[in-house]
Amino acid sequence: MTTITIAKGDGIGPEIMDATIDILKAAGADVAFEEIEIGEKLYLAGNTAGISSESWDVIRKNKVFLKAPITTPQGGGYKSLNVTTRKFLGLYANVRPCMSLHPFVDTKHPNMDLVIIRENEEDLYAGIEHQQTDEVVQCLKLISRPGCERIVRYAFEYAKSNGRKKVTCLTKDNIMKQTDGLFHKVFDEIAVEYPEIENEHWIVDIGAAKVADTPEQFDVIVTLNLYGDILSDITAQIAGSVGLSGSSNIGEHCAMFEAIHGSAPRRAGQNKANPSGLLQGAVQMLVHIGQHQVAESIQNAWLKTLEDGIHTYDIFKEGLSKEQVGTREFAAAIIARLGQKPQSFAPVHYADLQPIKQVPYVRKQAQAKAWIGTDLFVHWSGSDANELALILQKINTTQAALSMITNRGIKVWPNGFKETLCTDHWRCRFKMASDENFTPAVLVSLLTQAAAVGLDVIKTENLYTFDGKEGFSKGQGE
């Protein structure tokens, strides 16, 4: 027997969790439940994380967590518990299957059957933000090689285990050449290890457009955190309804399973909510813990219920649905069909699924790293880059020279355009005048002299080469 941690959450959470547990028990799932409390009640009691340390202990002990949606209060510095859980427990892979249920659930894409595998810990979701000047705030986009390797390899291993034929990578590396460029580079490196699986790469904007237009052309999609978050909701919606989709969050030690929708407090306590999203998460959970036959029985019964026209209000459609039911009645209909298989849908077969192999990251040999310059970010309220350059050139160093000024990433000195809108946030690039490396003493001299001429340096970023290759972006027009 496997003990799993459950949290009933907020809004419709308790109702859909109760329905899901009833189905698991009726199907003979060999599980025990240990419940914890999370969410709005704890937030409002002053716990800004929305979870107690004792609950963390329970989750880490059991290693499998089935979570209903929660409500995060607006404002007040409350942290997203989903993001926190994924990071604390190392749940690096978010897996969201999106399959159309045509003709029983309305969709424009009847042949859609794809899986979004999203990196879960990095990217802009690192949540590192700062106000830099009166007019500019920043959010740091952090991408690591370990993060890229783990998620890309997981995508290929998922495809291999589930009989999928193609993995598509989506990035924006034509613009973000360092961060998204690393993700694409790692994808290409790992793809050659799986010659039996087709691979391709799309720039995320046109790739997302193609997913929305012709999703049947995709099989498994692997992408970075923000793109995956947006795209997985789009695919769930165009498949029929966000309310029908569940997701798994997989790590090397723990896993969390959930519906992808929110807590819908306006529908709470009305016996209306569709429990399908959480149930789909629970089916993924059963596969994860090796109870394939139970997962297969529940999934086929769920498909049979849908094709029999037994629908909750959110997918009910006159002329197509046969009976509109509530949360409890929908669960009872699934239970009544356990052991049956759908006729219109292809029955699922999970018995032969192999465990998805997770390969620990192995650190690569260090590259030759050279410090060749520094960007000084300056809070300056002027508007003429040429005037700023004259001030910066008062800094007297024979080792480092001003080579460029940008504003919002656009080169404004030398040879800037007067039409370019400038804020009060300026990147001032200093590079070594010779082949010598930059040193801390040079940086201290720059900062000291900048202060002496009245400049407010708000941050610095060092410019490095790795094995002779520049490890930094250039300004547009540089």
C-alpha cells in the first residue's frame, strides 16, 4: 500500500477531492490517505507560505502529493504555493497531457493528442525582481544547464516510455541567445541520443500559433517555464476545457499531482464542479506509483461516462449531452462504469508502460573563463546619451574604456538615434583596452570614479568569455 498526502484546498477543492477519492476507493486503488491543510485559511492566519512546516514533513515523508486547487489571497506578499512546492521539492518536470474528447466535448481540433512537458523551477519563475530606478524594474531570467538537461532528457524518456514518436522544442533563442539559446543547444545535444524519436525546434511564437491552429501535428512538446505555463493552458482549452485537464509535477524524490484549474470559489458548495481535472491528475499519480491496472480502469470508465453523455454543467451541450449532473453524481457515474471500456474512444492500455527513467545530472568539465569587461547600470535622469558619455569619459583609467551605452537594450551611444525613447536606466559597457583580463581593482576604480563624478551605479554585470566564446548579449546595434 502507498500512503499519499492529500490536501483538499479551497473553493471547489474539497468537493472534487472527495469525488476523486470515492472513485479511487471504488476502483481498488491500494493507497492510504494522509490529509494536510494548506491554502487560504493559513494565508489569512499570517502564514505567508500557505503551508505549515509540519505539512512539509508529511509531504516529504510520503513523497506523493495529490493536491486540490487553493486560493492565494491578492496582495500582501503571499507566495504561490504551487511555485514554492515545485522548487522546494525539486519537481522539475510539469507534465500536462491534452487530448480532445470529440465529439462528446466540443472542440475545433478532434484529432488533438499531445503532451506539454514544461521546465518547472527556473526561467522568470525564479521570482527575482528589483526596482532599479524610478522608471525601470527588472526580472531575472535564470536558465541553468542542469535544469535544461533534466527536462529535455525527461521529455525524450517520456516519449520513449509512452510510445510517442516526436519531441518538439519551443524557445525564443533568436532573441534570448544566451538563455533560450542554452535550452535549444542542450535539446540538440540530447536529441542525438534518441535516434528512434523524431525531433524538431520551433521559435515559440510561430510554434504556439501552429499548436493553436493544427495541434494534431505535435506529439510531445518540451519548453521553458513561462512558455510552457501559457501553452499548456491554451492546449487544454482548445482541447475542450481547462476543467478537464490534470498535471503531474515530477522530481527525483517526490511528485505532486493536481488539476490545472483554479479554486473557482464562486462554484464552491453547489455540487456543480467537474472533478475531471483532479481525477486526471490522480490517474497520472496511479501510473507513477505503478498501479497501472487501477489507472487504466478509472480512465476507461471516465471516457465511457463522457461518451455516454453524462456531463457536468461546464461541458453540457444540448443535443450532444444526455444528462447534466453534479459533482457527486458524475463520480457515481464513473464508479458505475468501472470495468467497462469506451466504444467511440480508443480504450487506454497502461499495463505495459515502463517507468520513466530519470538520469541524474553530471556536471561537465569547467570551461576556461576570462573576465573581459563590466557593464555598469546607471540611474541617470538625463535624456541625451552623448551627455552621459562625456561624464563617463571623465573616469580616468588606462585599462578599461567605455565602449557602448544602451537603454532598454538598444544602443544609444555611439551613433544612437534621437528617435529612441530613453528611460532613466542606462547600461554602460566598459571593456579592457588591451588583452589583459579585468580585475577587481579595475572594477573598484570604475565604481569609485563613477561616484566621484556623481553617477548612481545601481548594479554591475561582469562580462566573461567561456573557452573564448562571449558569454553575454550585445546591445541591439552594437
